[in-house]
Amino acid sequence: MHRELADLYARLGRRVAASSPRCEMSGRCCDFPRSDHELFATEVEEQYALAAAGGAVPAAASGQCPWYVDGLCGLRDGRPLGCRVYFCDPGWSTEMPEVYESFHAELRALHTRFERPYVYRRFVDGMAARRTATRPAAGESRS
């Protein structure tokens, strides 16, 4: 399923590029607490992100994406659909919801096709749960 998700993301990238939303690379849109933005992702997107990150979720401030460091995204290749369509450019705000909904419908269809449960939650919550699940208990080691 990850290959199909990568293909979906590639097509989305071409679609977004065709519209040319302006990105100032300021990191403002990725600073969820400051921008009052909540990113949601499916469980499959969480797994894809985790695989792109090498299987480890770094610690993060409350409400912050664990890969948002020094105003930059450290997970460009693994970032979820919501990150790929969200831009601070006000000119993109009218087109963005339509593009998101269209590609999200395809993402839902992938879950159905691969018989995977559809779980959609705040990305930071999903990553925090995965970080907790992969962290060794006190006195344990992961060797």
C-alpha cells in the first residue's frame, strides 16, 4: 500500500505545482500551535511517515509535529496529505479544500481496496501514541 500512497502523493505534488501556490518557506504554517492549524492524517499515512523517518518518532513540544525543528520540516518525503496541500498563500485558500477532498477520497479508497481500517486523527496525537508505543519501559533496552 505504501507504493500506492507514494504514487498518490506524487500526483498530488504535480497537481499542487500546476497551481503554483506561493510558499515563503517560513515554517509558519507548520507551527501548529502558533498558526492554530490542526493536521489530521490516516493511520496508513502515519505508518508511511514513520517508515520515511526510519521508524523513530522524536520527542516534540505539546501540539507540535515531532519533525518540525527550527522552523523547518524534517519529514518532507513522509509528510501526510494535509501538509502537502496546506500553504499560507491566501490565493490558494479557495482551491485548497477541493484539491484536499479529491485526493483524500482517493486515500479513503486505498484503505478500502487494501482492506485496511480507516482511522483519521490528529497527526500529533497519532505520532505521540506511536512514540510511546516504541519507547522502552524504564529499565528495559531494545537490543
